[in-house]
Amino acid sequence: MNPRFRLIMSAILISTSIPTLPAHADDGYKLNLQLTTKNASEDPDKVWDTQDLVAYGNPPRHPDIYTARIITPSGEWLLSQTSGDCNMQTMCTTLLVHKSSDGQTTVVANPQVMLGGTAILSLNYKKITTQELDEAAKPFTGTYDVKTSK
């Protein structure tokens, strides 16, 4: 079976059995990753370097980019993920980027998020929470500190 197909099917199977994160406004800002760029050799948001988007597989293809963005009183927040760096539990390296009102862009957290998954940014912008899977595919809540962007 094609490893790519197996990864996608695993993500679908696992994601249907994991409880979702709460979406209430008092819990934080919900960031839902959506496929935004297929077979990406360049990142339109400039979060990922071209070395992060190297082609892989046979036949070769570039990773897909998943993105979520929200606007808050503190500026724009961008959660970005590539499909090229995921483990067998479909947990992928993801970057949380803050774009302040003065135009400064800073990577403020590097959480693990399921491929195309969801994360919650706390209302005080100090924590990002994710639903993760351990090596035995058991769900747990991941919590990451968000660095100050100034």
C-alpha cells in the first residue's frame, strides 16, 4: 500500500475517534488548519523555507501546506503546517506565527498538531493547546508556551 495513502487513511481513522477541542470563545481562539497550498515548492506566507518544502517520495512531490489564521486585538496569528514532517500518528511539526500591528513577524511556538487539525490559542496569548496522539495512538492534550513576540 502506498505510504502516503496509509498516512492519510490513518489520519482520517484516528481523527474520527478523538474528542475535539472546545470552541467556546471563553476557552480561547480556535485555529482550524485547512489545506491552502498543494504540492508547495514555495510558501506564500513565507513561514517555511524552501529547504522545508523539498520534494520527497516516488514520484517526487512537495509537501502540502495547511494554514489557519485569525485576527485578534494583538495582531494576526498564523498557524502553519506542512505534510512533509509528520510521524506515524499523523502528528506534524507546526509553527505559530504572530504578526504584530507594526508589521513584525515572529515564530512564537512550535506545537505538534495532527495533520489538518485544530489548536486553541489562550485568550491571553500565552499558551497554545492541541489534541495529540502518543506512540500508542492514545489521545492527550498538549500545551505549549507562546513566546512574547516583542
